[in-house]
Amino acid sequence: MFPTLAVMILLPTLAALVVALIPKRRSELVYPLALALSFVPLAMVLYVLWAFEVGVPGFQFTQQVLWYEPLGISWHVGVDGISLLLLVLTAILFPISIAASKSVEKNQKMYMVAMLLLETGMLGVFVALDLLLFFAFFEITLVPMYLLIGIWGSGNRVYAAVKFFLYTALGSALMLTGIIWLGSITGTFNFTQILDVSLTSTQQSWLFLGFGIAFAVKVPIFPFHTWLPDAHTEAPTAGSILLAGVLLKLGAYGFIRFNLTLFPDAAVRFAPWLAALAVIGIIYGAAVAIVQPDLKRLVAYSSVSHLGFIILGIFAMTSQGLTGGVIQMVNHGLSTGALFLLVGMIYERRHTRQISDYGGIAKVMPIFGGLFLFSVFASAGLPGLNGFIGEFKILLGSYLRFPVAAVLAATGVILAAIYLLWAYERVFTGPIVHKENKKLLDLDKREIMIVAPLAILILFLGIYPKPALDRIEPAVDEVLQRIEQTTSYTVPHFGMPDDLVNMGVGE
């Protein structure tokens, strides 16, 4: 069998090697070559999407090569409905992020190499089925992102990069400890073999915490979130897109893949606490976003709030909630990625992110203003755009188990509309007060082409989410069935009208 996933993972590394070998005298080739090569992994991922068998809950495109038999360490990869769309999101955002990096001048070759190596790590995380292999890819993402923030960021970039590194490295150390202990208990690091091993309640609790803290930091869940606004604010535009679009999802994905599946008894017991922290994050992130004077920092805190919805959906542990959490990972990556991309474009023109430095710019930048408003509506969950279906399913599913949490979380939707639309009003409407804004140029054709794929996907998933849901739901149901079979927990369900079921809202 052709090693599809192995090739997919290694392609960005090979691309990084090609870019690194470009001689200094031909530096003008760095950007176009890196951009062209970034489409090769995308083509491979789209093939996986096309060939993926819909309705099959297990892993597909699996490959296992034993590395060290005494410890059961192997190259073991596979993709299911939970990881499939995250692979697609990753592969789409990298060409967009590289295309948006044309203005990078400082050591452009090293920048592109870091970007491509980061893609290898992110793709690897979503397909790794060996715990040590997962950990390796999880850590590979750390160094390139640290360099992107610390070298090519702005302002307090070194502080933000070090804070990001320390927080995530500490969480990773706890996860590595848990992986080693789990391997010693089960005699293997193979995910599918560990599923057949029975762990005691105490073992599950400690392992849940070891893995869970690492993922909580990566998401990040309140109160582990403090590194995120600094990292987003100081990162270059591409760094912010990938940070919000993919890197934060590694934690949410880890919760589903490992904490819910390997430690179901502990997951049931810790779920109310995680749901409570998620609701706090939703409301706190939204409240802080309202008072932000910095446009990019406002979008950063909106990420804290929206990621809380994802965690709430995951730990509601219902079919609707968990499915909503998975599709919302993709939706958040598209809408927030678009917002960070657009903020970067206006920053390149005015070199300021202060909301008070703008006002009325829709008059001189109508295309930019229209795309920004479109992305704002998507992030706010407007029906017909992608953010609606994810948040609706999350609130629906979480209400089945945590009705109070669901009601409180719903206020986050209202607050999101407040801080996003108020920011839009201050930046784009009214008179042009600052004379510098009168000379702003609207988006050119290249910039429109960079934003267009995100806008198209936002609209498509908002109008017709069924293809995505059809691929996600079988894998989600398999996770929930395992929880029901290994614990006393019963997944709550309720009947829904046929018209909503046909829209993919219910089961």
C-alpha cells in the first residue's frame, strides 16, 4: 500500500530542505518557490479527502512500521473523521499564510523554512497513532512557532515567544511523563492497542490530568490562556493565522483523541469542571475583548472566547456537542484566520493596530471593509455562515447535559456580536478623522485572491455543512460508544423535528 500519510507529512520537510538550499544570490526565488511547494501537501491532503470512505468510523490510510519491538514503538499513522477536516484546514491555511508573507524581508529563507517545518509537525499530530510519535510531532510545532514569534514578531516579541515556549514546554513535560507511565502500564505506546487495556480509576485520573494540562495550555483553557494574547499580538500575520487556525486546535484534538478515548471514566468525572472552565473562558474572553484598544488583541481575546465553545462541546460528551466541537475547530480556523489576515493587511498600510487611529476607512477601502464585515459576521455566528452550525450544535448538545452552562455560554454569542460589530463601527464607519487614512489603498488583486479561499469556505460550510458532518459524525459516535461501553455514563439524546435532522443539526 502506498504510504499516503507518510508522504503527506514529509512533503513540507522536503520543501523546507529545497528552500534552504537556495543560494543567497538567488534569494528572489525563496518566496515564489516556498509558495509553490506549499501547494504540494495540499494536493496530497485533498486526495485523502477525496478517497476517504464516508460513513466508516475507524481509521483509514493506516500504516504501521515497527521501530523498537521491546517498547512497542512504531511509525503508526491513520486518519478518521475527526482528524480529516483538521488536515484539510491545515493544508489550506499554509499556502494562504505563505502568500501573505511576501513583505517579510528579514532572513526570508529562514522564515519560509520555519513555516514549512511547522506544517510537518501540525500534519503529523493529526494522524499519529503512536503516543511517542504524537509527542514528537506535538513538540516539532513548538520550535518553528517560537522562532516565528521571537524573530519576525513585533514589539515585545521576545517576551511573547519565551512565554509561549515556557507555558507549552511545561505542559508537554507533564504529557511526556504521562505517556511514559502509560507505556509502562500497558507495555505499548500504540494507541489502538492501549484501547484494549483496562486502567484503574486512579490511573485514569492521573493520566487524564497529565495529558489534560498539556492540552489545556495548548488550547488554551482559562486560566492557562495568558500566553495567547501576547503571542497573537506580537506574532507576524502568518504566525497569528496558523496559531489561531491550527496550533490551538492541537489541544482540543488531543482532548478528544486521548482524554476522552483512553481515559473515559476520568473524562466523565472531570467533565463538569472542564465545562465550567469553558464557560468562564467564553464570558471572560468576550468581556476582555470588548475593552481592547488594539484591534489584533481584540481578535486574540475573541479566540479565547470561541475556543471555550469548542471545549464545552467536547466535554458535553453528546453527539451534537462533540460533533459541533469538531466542526467548530475548522470554522474558527477559517473565520479567525481571515480576521487576522485582514488585520495584517491594514497594519502593513498604517503600521498601527490601535482602533482609535482609524475611523471611516470603508470610504477608501470598500472591498477591505466588506470582507472584514463578512468575517466578523462569520465569527459572530450569523446564520448562513460557518460559525452558526458549530455553535448551534455545541449549545444544543451541551444543554442536554449541562443546561445552566449552555445558557451561560449563549451569552458569549451576544457578547461576540457586541465587541466585533463595535470594533467594525469604530474602524470603518463615520468620518475620516486622521488624514493618513485618506490615502489608504484598497486591497489589490493578489490580496483579494489570498482572502477569497477563506471567504468561499466560510460561505460553503455555512450553507451546506452536510459533507463535513457526514465525515465527522461516525468517528464521534465511535468515541461516545466507547465511553458508554467502558463507564456507567449514558449519552443523552432527545428527538428533533425531521427538518432539522435533514439539515444536519440533530441525529
